[in-house]
Amino acid sequence: MSATRNRVVCLISHYNHPVGLAKALASIGADEACDVLVVDDGSRKRPLDEGAARAAFRARGVLEFLPLPENRGLERALNAGLETIVARGWEFVARLDQADANVPDRFARQTAFLDAHSDVMLVGGAASCVDLSGVERFVLRPPTEPAAIRREMRFNSAFVHPSVMFRTAALRETGLYPLDAPSAEDYAFFWNFVARFPAANLPDVLIRYELDPEGLSQSRRGQQLRSRLSVQWRHREASLASAAGIARTLALLAVPDRLAPGLRAAVRGGR
């Protein structure tokens, strides 16, 4: 096993967005003790710019690249990265998406939390959701306590995917990102943690999450909801929360795609 410089590695999947990748790397604080593994998922239209990426990265660690020969999709790209991480022996894995941004000490805060809570295997945080001009539109504040997180998972993900950090050792029991939940691979992955271990979210805003003005395409929205329903069914139990979560997803599947953006806005109203 190769030696690693830091306990933490940040896993980023890149696909045709070198400017966004540089933005994400530049957001990692200069005092953060972390390495970064960028998996390039077969970019062709806008190839990975390693020089720009290295110029943007200022943290106290090593930036490495794992190029895939062809586009394989997010879950397979992340799994390729996790396989490398397990083989190399990093203790903690943090996620960050291209074009999203960390608060400067995010990794230090999450590492300190995991060190203080040895039973917790995964920790996320709140996210400031910004438009393409950087203006905050709302803040996502997921539940912080394990019991509340488990309740929320009955309905939808209780974590903002690019805000999480987890223990590499937990992958021995959870496995990698499931390949049978397209467009909801993070929800399926997090359920595998929550079903086995305590998990938490910090109340603090840890990332600035860039909103996609396109949102999910009509085809992907349906796919995501069907995948969510499959995951909910897999983890179902004899409880009102479990039944209510399944019923909610079935109801959302019945909402026409053209009405979905307005429904999401109404649900978020006031936040």
C-alpha cells in the first residue's frame, strides 16, 4: 500500500467542466490538510486541464488524477475513485462536486467531528444554494441527529451529497455506490450507511452548492423518482414513516413533469 500524505482525501468526479473543477479546487482552504483525487470521466468536449487544476489547488496535500478511457457515468466514476482510495489507505473520504465550493475549513471541521464521535461513520452539513451569479437563493439544512436523519431518509436523502465525509473503513460493510439506482445513487449509498451506522450532519453551512438552472431533465426526474422508490422499498419497515415516504414518492411520480418546478418552489417557499 502506498503511503499517503494526509488522512483525508477529497473525491471529485470531473466531466467536461475544467472551469468548474478549478473553482472547486480553489475553494479548498490553503490550511486544509487534505489530498484530492480527481476522476476524469472520459471528458472529450472540454477535456481536463491539469495545469489549471494544479494552479487552483492551494491546500496542504497532493492533487492526483485518475483518467477513465471513456464516459462511464457518475456512480462508476466515483466507484473507480473509491477503489483507488481503499487501495491507497486514506482514512476519510470527502466529496465535492465540480463547480461547488467549500467553506475554507470544512474538512478540518468534519475531521474533528469524526475524531470526537468514533461511532459516526458519515457526516454532512448544510449548504448555501447559489445561482450561477453566486447569489444565495436558499439554504438546505438537513437534520443533524441520527434518529432524525433516519426518519428523513424514509422520504428523501438526509444529506447534501457534495457536503459529506465518511470513514473509508465503513465501505467494507456498505459497499460502493450502487449501480441499480440511476440518478439516485447517492440516496442508495447513504441508506447503506444509515442502515448500519449512526450518521450526522453539522448545522453549519459547509459548501456553496451551485443550482443547475436546467434542473433534472424530464426523463431523469422520472428515473430518479423510480430509483428512489426502489431504494425505499428495499429499506421498508412496518412504520408510518416508511409507508408515508413510499406514498409521497408515488404521488410525485403522478405529478406531470411540467408542474414539478413549481411544486419544488412551493415546498421551498420561505426558506
